[in-house]
Amino acid sequence: MSEKSAYDAVVIGAGVIGCAIALDLARRGLSTLNVDRGPAPGHGSTSWSAAIIRPYYSTIDGTALAYEAHFAWQNWTDYLGYRPDTALHYNECGCLVLEAADNRQLAGTRAIMREVGVPFTDVGPAELPEWLPGADLRQFSPARRIDDPRFGETAGEPITGAMFCPTGGYISDPQLATAQIAGAVERAGGQFRFNDTVLAIHQSSGEITGLTCEKGGLIHAPIVINAAGPASRWVNDLAGPRQPDQIVTRPLRQEVAHVRMPQTPQGPGLRFVLTDADCGIYMRPEQSDHLLIGSLEPACDHLEYLDSEDYETSLTEQWTNQVWRAALRFPDLGIPNTATGFAALYDVSEDWIPVYDRSDITGYFTAIGTSGNQFKNAPLVGQLMGHLIESVMNGADHDTAPLRFHLPVAGRDVGLEAFSRLRPINRASSFSVLG
């Protein structure tokens, strides 16, 4: 535990986003401290991430950022700057996205992918059985809940096609990934304080001066970054009076199911990440021949937004609905008598697009609304936030002249107004975990 009482920057949160921000700031020469109420890096909402790496989003900027981030995961030790004792395996199996009415047969998605330069392959309906052996490839949309008398109904029309993205996959251990970023932070001179809670954020004449922690007491710092995940809205309240933000975040309770992988004569029923908007779910392989199943927030599912961080941790009928929808696609999927998986909180903005921004308090920054779809982007978010923080603290007026962030592999810039707290709700968003 650090005994210092003054830093150049303090990051509230030591999840994957908070650690990535600290790493970039430390590499820019700032003395950094991450404060987290958990016992170690990545033990908050990061630990419950599905940790899917995929390039497709509903916006050009989101897609470009995700595509660029893929290369950081692919070249993980280069990003870290050291070789950890335990190798982190990026399961680069690719992602298959089924055409559906809810995604307009992927017309917009394909146009964005071409614009950004993301490689993908079109898969025709005649080819789909080879990609998904044992699957029922009829259309079931719109997605329904199991208490709907029409659940499982189909007119028999086949799925019209799909898109396969090779630059994708998943990380099986998001906690390990975060711990390794934290290791890089410490090698760059950054420090951590765990099992401590921020009680107040201090400012004077509209400028950040530091914060007070329950155990660590007063810490002096001219820069504070809110990367507190589901607690982010209450951390914002600690910063004191601010101009209202256009985009706000709040916790959303989510469930993810773990079941046995269906098997076929050709092997596992699913070999890659599957986005199935027709059934309203996403799936990916999990270790030990298991399958992970999450919701794409179809219209039939009730979204359980909360006004506190207290939530029901037991799995509910939402688990059952997700698994049964998966069984429509994979008829040989065994539905266990006991629900296994997890319930967790996501930190979600109104349009599921994060806020990476400054505030009207000099030195106070936010990286919030990131849960559910930003784990994959963490290495790039750290660099993006480092660029933003350094530029604003050196006098850039980001609110009136928004900054741009260069993506060297994609060979294009991302306009950071896309992640502004002052932007209007982005109606191009999927308004789901797909971002």
C-alpha cells in the first residue's frame, strides 16, 4: 500500500478501464494512483465481463476503436511492455453475426465495416450449416419470452445469411488481463490502493485539488479520473456542483448463463463468438466445453435499471429465457436443472455509448458507461484518455473544438465528440450491449 499523499493523477477504479488509463498516464510521465474498494485489480464489474473481442459496432467511431483494439490483444506483451509469468490467451476464433430483422440484415453494419476497413466474409444461407453444425437455422424473430404463447414459433423461413469477422474472439480471464495491465502500471511507476473507498472529491475555484479516502485520508492531486464502473454516477456526485451532463449513466443488472456446449459429430456446436439478433442473444465458447449466453436486450426483455448498487445476485427467469432462446438455435443444447452463470451490474449510458470526457471542473475527467461492450477497447481507451487529459490540461478547449485521436492501424482519426458528455443521444446506436 502506498504511503504517498500527493500524485499527478488519481484514477478512481482499478478495473480494466481504470488500469489502462493509469498505464498511459504513467507512460506520459505522471505519478499515478488507482484507488479501488476491491481487493485487487479487476475484481469489480470487470470480473463479470464476457470479455468478447469484436470489431462491429453501430457507429463508425465505435467500430474503428474496437478494430484498433484487437491488435493490442493480438500483440499483448508488446502492449504491456513486459512478459508476464502467466500467458494470457486471446482466443482469436472470430465472430459470426447472423442476419436478422433487428439488424436490418446487417446492411448498415457491413457499410460501416467497409468504411473503416475491417475485414469480413459474407456467409450465404447454403453455407451456414457448415458454420453452425446441428443448429436450427430457421428464423424465430421477434425474440419472445418463454411465457409468450408464441415462443418458438417460426414460419420456417431460413436465416438469410451472416457475416464472419476474423479479427475477434474472447479472453477467458478478464481478471488476469486486468492484473497484467496493473503490473505494467507498477513497472511504469504507478501505484495502487485497494480496499479503500473515496469519500469526497475536492475542488477550489473550479479546479480539482484532490480527494479524501476512508482509510488513506487526504490525497492531493490536480487530476482525478472517474473510472468507477457501476458506482460512477455517485462518484460524479462527490465531485460537487457541476453543469448537467447531456448523457448520464446508471447501473443495469444483467445475467449471463453458463451451460454445457452442445456437441455434434463434427465437434463443438459453436467454435466462435455468435451474435444472434434473431433469437436476441449472444454466445461464445467457454473453457471446459461450456457455452456462455447473454442477452442482446431485445424488446421482450425487461431492463432492470437500479438506483443503487444493491442487486439480486441469484439467477432468475432471465437466465431461463436466455438459455431457452439458445436452445431454439441449438436443439441439442442440454438445459440443466440448476442455473449456473452470474448476475452482475453494468454501468450503462442512455444509448450504450460510453462517456470519455472532461468536465466543467478543471482536472476532473470521466471514463464511464463502459460496461458490457468496452472491455475489448480498454487498451485504446487508456491511450485515448491519456491524449484527452494531457491536451485539456495543457489548455485545449475540447468542448468547443473537440479533439481527435489517431488510430495507426486503421489509419484514421476518431472524433472524441462521439464520446462527449454533452452530445445528444446517438440514435444510430443499437441501444443494446452491441453499442
